[in-house]
Amino acid sequence: SGSGYTLVIAPGVYRQTVAVDPARTEMTWIGASENPRDVVIVYDNAAGTPKPGGGTYGTTGSATATVQADGFTARWITFANDWLRADHPDITGTQAVALKVQGDRSAFHHCRFLGHQDTLYADTMALGTFARQYFAHCYAEGDVDFVFGRATAVFEHCHFRTLDRTDLPAAPYGFVFAPSTAGANPLGFLVTRSRVSSEAPDGFYKLARPWVPSSDTTARPMLTVRDTRLGPGVDAVAPYTNMRDAHPWQSMRFAEYRNTGPGAVVSVPENRPQLSASQAASHTRDRYLGDWRPGA
């Protein structure tokens, strides 16, 4: 064990799973070339992949990289899960996580997160533990709930891309965000000065749906998307939907402020709640991250 290490990672494709356990605090990983496409950590487990000793991996166990320590920073690295539904028609557990991050003060700069379902799992170590995470100038792609979890996470200057699908006959193809914020946590996901693009047909994606896990039925998922460009892939008429009808999205904490683009047009106001200027003043990076100021 130990803390405070800096790893400079040489260009290459590293096909393996990797874990940073809770004791290895204040660790930094740097892609040596300063181009995240050059340093790729990738594996291909899915939730339904059989484990050697019996059973299956489950969503958490499917992660290519798992970071549990506080104070973790990564720059210029790609985290990927290249498991494909088409290659495994017999597997129904199609969640395949590229990165599960659970530590407080976790920062990712100029990183890429590649996968399909459940690509980026921004979570905490325990239900009552709040973890602050910061993603800046990052790229994430996927189709179903591909940015999800209960962390207090800020996404700034990020690019989210929704993938095309040939296995589904109709919309929706998927959902960008699926927060599972604890009811006791006043702060969930904040997306600011970012953009959502799509390679799927126009309107085939929902912006978000709330995840109320069976392990936390009192969750009140929270997502604020502000000052962000929403491309035509987002269903502007009804950008939110339920994951389970017992937990309607209207009873959760979803809101927008000053978004632009065809996917941000407000045609049915009750379908997309907007913050007032005074409300928006409390949905900022500094408020969400508190006394922690991640480096630029």
C-alpha cells in the first residue's frame, strides 16, 4: 500500500482490469504523451459474463478500472470496455463498465470513457458516504445510462456522445445520465459548459432517467444540466423518462438552465423544468465541490 504515488503511463493498449484500493490515496496517473488516445486501459467483462468460480460479474464487477481511494487524479487516459452485445446474444446482463470511481476528490482531466451501457459509474464507497468528483475536458460515449451513480459529480467542458444502435427497432435507443443520488445528499450531478452529440437519428435519446436502486429506495436522483449544447439526438419534447414507474422522474431533482441547440428547445414546459437565475446561482462547480479545488 502507500499513498501519493504518481504513475506516468507509456503509450499502449493495456488489456487488463485494474483496481486502486482505498489505502492508495492521493495517486495520480498521467498519460505520457498527453493524448488520451495513446494510453488505453480496456477489458471486456459484462454484468452477465460468467465468472470462473461460478456466477456472473454483475455491474460493479464488470468494471475495467475501479478506483476506491480518495484523492485520485487521472490525465490523458482512455478507460474502455469493449464488450459488445452482438458478440454475446446469450447474455442478458449487458451492463459493461469502463470506470467505476468511488473515492472523494477524484479528478479526471482530458480523459475518455468508452463503452455502451453503464460506461462511467460515478459512485461512492457507501450509501451514507458522499464523494466529490470532477471531470474536465473529458469525453464519454455509450447508449444506456452511460453516466450514472450516486456521486456528487461535476462535468465541465465535457463531450457526451450517444451511439447508434442496429439492435433496436425504435426509439429510445438509450439515456445519457442515470443519477442515483442519495436522498440525504443535497448535490448530485452537475453538467456545465458541455455538449451532447449523437450518431443516432434525431430525437432517439433521452437526456436522463432516475435510477432508484433496490438497495436505496429513498434515493432522489439529481441532475442539473446548464450552459450546455444539446444536439438533435436528444428528444427535446420529452427529454426525461422513468426507469421504474414507481419512481417518476417528476418527483426527482432534474433541472436545466440556459442550454442551447436543437435538443434544448422547450416546447412542452412541464417536460423540462428550468432553474431561475437565483436558483442557478447555487448550481456551480465551486458549490458542488466545496472546499476542494481540483487543479486545472
